[in-house]
Amino acid sequence: MYSCNVLDEQYAGAMAEHGFVPEPDNRRYGSMGLCWRQAGPGGSGYFWTYGQQDLYMLKIHDFYFHEDQLLEFCWPESLSVTWYESISGEEFSPCRRLVSGCVKSFIGGREPYRALIHRRVPIVSIGIEITPAYYQDYLRRQFPEEFQSLLESFQSLDQTDHFPEMVRLLKEVRDYRGEGLAAKLFYDGKVAEAVALVVERHRAHPAPRRTLTQEDERMLADVAAYITAHCADRLPLERLARIGCMGVSKLKDAFHVRYGCTITQYIQGQRTEQAGRLLRETDLPVSQVAAIVGYQNPSRFVEIFRRNTGRSPAEYRRACWSSFTEVNDMERKDSL
């Protein structure tokens, strides 16, 4: 029942490059879409898509890579909004962390997309991507006076950890299992509703236009590097402001513009990354890992680690060791 669209064709090469193969009979996320399975040695999991008449594509990610993966591809011209239930990594141009629990918009077709995805952390997300045929042809004809505000709405959304209406909608898309005409109408309606939510949020909370000077960029890079090197230490804002040669208020605002998160969230992300490495590569108790990365309260560490990765430290360690065993088994079979 599934029909390929333009976005599918553009993503197919990237999917094949990372070991995904189509499974048309897989009904894991609904019969109207196409499910891809990670069949290569590089990872494990699934990727599901549903497209309609070259107007939009729905995407569900639920997989992980065994090793860090640098993704680099030309994102097709499109507008998208995605909720990341679980992810860990960094985007480049500009450089900022990919964190769990955020809703993120993206405008494709401008420049190649580059991101580093951290190994063995599940990528669990639901997204809606609309094509120029939807927003330039259809919506501009219907609402010519408001077309520019649509682009501004997606651009201003950027990345936020508080958009509960969108999270609810995307969960409904993920959990739907209808077929035929009912499913087409359901998905069409959810795409229109998602666009409406983005526009409404922009109207209620217009984002001010902010730019950074080259000097600010350089100073912020120094601050970020210092945080990375000392993430387990106590890092008062006053010290970071001195390193960045700016006031505390300006530092907080400029850092968010540059990296798409607060300084606290950035510190927590760096601590989570260091903790993940210790959980993967050592058998240290979780309480000791917590202390090493800067948390004296293990419960607080577990809370933040789960928020950033979608799993508790114990669940994360079991998944990592399980995937390591899978890889070893596959290599052993290949050698026979």
C-alpha cells in the first residue's frame, strides 16, 4: 500500500550507505509506511517513513550505531519539525549539541547537513517534513499574505525543550495504526495541525533576531572548550563570563544563540557524554561514575542521564554490552 515520493528517493541512498534495507512487509509502525531495518554490522534498529503525493513525509527513527557516525548529506529543500525522545551527538555549522527531549525545526536545501551521532545511544524520534510542493505551492496559494510568516515560524522555533503540544501530536502519529482512506486523512490532518502549531507558537512567542560578532563567536568557543575540559568541576557563571570577556547576562544569551541550549544543559551534556564512555568501557559502579563526572547525588545523575539519553545508566550499560556481544558474535560467524 506504500508509494514512494521525492523525499524517499533522496534519502534512499543515505539509508543504504548506513546499512538499512527496506522491509515492505514489516508492520512495526503501521502498514501505510515503509519500514527500513538496520541490517549491517554498524548498528541495529528501524527507520519508518510515510509520504503522500510529494507533499510531505513522516519519519520515525528507532535505532543506534555501534560506533560514532559522522552523517553528511544534502538535506532536500523542505521544512521539518522533529521531537527527539532520545539522541546524543553534535551538529556542525553551527556546532551545537543534539539532546534528548527537544523539539527541533530545520530548513533544508540551504547547505549540506553534518552531524556526529554518538555510538550506542538510541536515536528515537518522530518527525514531519513538508516539501516545497506543500508550503510554496499549496499553502502560498491558500494564504499568500501569510506565507513569509510560515518560513519565519519554522526558523524561529529552532530548538526547544518545551513544546508539549507538538510532542503530543507526534506521539499520536507514532502510535497510529489505521489503514486506507482513514489513515491518509489522519496523516494529512496531523501534518496540517503540526504546521498550525508552529505558526501559532511563533505568533505567541516571536523570537527576536540576534546575531553574534566574530569576536563573540571566538570567545564563546573558548568558553565551550573550557567547559568540555572541566565539566566535572564546579563551573560558576562568573568564571565562565571572565573567560568569555563578557558579562554574565550577555554570556547566557549569546551562548544560547550559538549552541542552542543553556550553559547548564551544555555542562550536563558533556557530563553525560563522559559518563557514557565510563559506562561502556569500565565496570565501575554507577555511583562512582556519577562522582567522577561531577555528581555527588547519584539520583540526580540518573535523572539527568535518562533525560539526555532516554535510558538510565544501568539500562544504557546493559544495551552497550549487549550490542558489543552481538558484534563479536557476527565477527566470529564471518570468520568461520
